Amino acid sequence: MNLAECYRILGLKSGASFDEIKASYRRLARRYHPDVNPGDQQAKEKFIELTEAYKGLLAAVSPTEPHQSTRPGGKPPQPTPTTGEKTRITRKPPPIQFTNLSPLEQQLKTSSYQQLQQMLKEQRFPRAIALIEGLARRIPEDQEIKQWQAIAYQRWGRQLIQ
């Protein structure tokens, strides 16, 4: 997916700022998220497309890039600190490594996630844990699956404490 297509999918003009990209993604993600539209396959596909476009733009646009506007000398405008204002040093977070999944693994991940949600709703925690552990063994590098593991264990732990 090229950058122009990513901007188009998110409804942005080419060269949009990091904050504009983020805001547009959040707005559209709320509209098309599968949890908001259960059973709507088109919304699910649109959400996946939005997420891929967002990831593509994040890889191309850094949050610390100065704005595109420049002064006549070719240098970006320098902020003028006010008295008493502290200078903040911002560090770039390390890039998130996304694993490339085969279509079969992506389908497995999607169906497992739906099953996991159902099991957690029904409080079938041992079964949910078994499902997510098996998936984690199959796709060990996937950060999302690690988060699902944490959620399943946390929910089960809460239920045991109660």
C-alpha cells in the first residue's frame, strides 16, 4: 500500500501531520471497530484497511518531525521560550515490530480472537487460557497475542480473587 493510498483511506490530504493522522485514525476506528459493529464483515474489513493505512503512515511520518512550514531562509521557525517555561526532551519510542502473518495465520488469529472474546464473556477462563497459550505457541512474536494472554490471565485472576 503506497502513501497516497494510506492518506486517501484515512481521508487526509497528502502531507498531513502526525497529529492529524492520529486523530483521523481514532475517529474512523471508533466508527468501524468490530466490537461496535458485531457481525458486520464490511466494517471489519474497513477497520483492517484503516489499521494497515495507519501503520503505513506511522512508519513514514515521525511524531517529532517539525511542521512543514518554513521561513524565507529555509529554516523551520524556532519556538520562542517564555520565562519560566521548561524545555522538554522528547524521545522517540522504539518502533514496534509487526510480524508478517500468512493468510492462514491471520485467519487463525482472527477466529481465535472471536472465540477468546466469547469464552471470556462466558467466564470459561481455563479454556480461554488454553486457546491463547496454543495461539502464542503458534505465533510467538505477535505482540497482540501477548496482550490477549495478559488479559485472559488478568480476568481469570480477578474472578479467582472474588
